[in-house]
Amino acid sequence: MTNTKLLMSKREVASALSVSVRTVENLIFRKELVVRKIGRRTLVPATALKSFVRRNHETQPRVATTGLANTEGP
């Protein structure tokens, strides 16, 4: 039997993808990354991570949220 991990934590996935844990959480929320729940832990199957990496991903535009009203004068 090999020592290949079947499931990875969000931190391990973030490290493998060179992104933050928050980015991984966003991918999970948008259902772009499949997860398995075991107890309170959220784990990503290694096969799901490989499938995610193989897909083509379009960049999502970021919405500016400065919280400032229009400051231009009349």
C-alpha cells in the first residue's frame, strides 16, 4: 500500500495550490472544490483536487467595496 493521502485539510490544499486558506474556503463555498465532512473536519479528496487543477478557470472580477459614497461635487 502506498503512503498517498486520500484526503487533505484546507490548509494542505491551500499550500498545494499556493493560495490562502480563505481562497480555498471561497472555492468550497462556490462549489468549485468538492469536500467531504468527517465529524467537524472539512477534507478535500485528492482526486477532487487533481480534477480542480485540470479544469480551466476563468478569473472572477472583483467588486470594489470602499464603503464611500460618491464624493464628487456638483
